[in-house]
Amino acid sequence: MAQETRLRALRALLHASPNGMPAGQLGATIGCAPSTLTFHLWQLQGAGLVSLRRQGASVIYSALPRGLAGLTDYLTQACCGGRPEACLPVPACRRGEAALSPTAPGTTTPASSRS
């Protein structure tokens, strides 16, 4: 359950990028009590996945793309035994390309890439 809460918070912060989201709005978005949310955000911040800044009386949390890229790289290596090609497809944004929309020319979907 704790990991699910952190994942929901991280997803919400990614959707709010690059501006971030006030703690109260984040808690309401993911349905998490303030004291519980503080604990989870502290964990994410300690892992280098989330940052905070003060804006007046508000605390604004933001996802840290560099930390997320490092986590993705680590998971790919751990999952694939050092063979990243085994974990394909690599998202376009990790290849340094602009992310393609599902309807963009040249985009493949999992179903069409299996044919």
C-alpha cells in the first residue's frame, strides 16, 4: 500500500511538471491525508525523485526527471542483467527523441509491433 501511494504521488507530480503541485492539492488529487502524504513525499525526496520549494505559505513538490532517469536506468540494468535490449521498447524520451503521440506517423503500438 505504501509503494502504491508513493507511485500515485509521483504520477501526479509528473503530470504537473514542470510547475509542480502544492502539497494540499497533491493530497486531494491522490486521496491521501496530509500527515501520510508528508511521510511519502519525504521518502521520495530522500530517493532523489522529488524536490520541494516554498512559495509563500505553500510547499510545492515537483518530480525530478534526472532522478527518475537514474531509477529507470538502474531498473533496466537490474531487470535485464545488463542487456537493455532485452527490455525493449525503450521509450522515445529515453532515446533522446521527442515522445511520439499514439497517432503520430511512425508510432508503433504494442499490438502492431508484435506482427
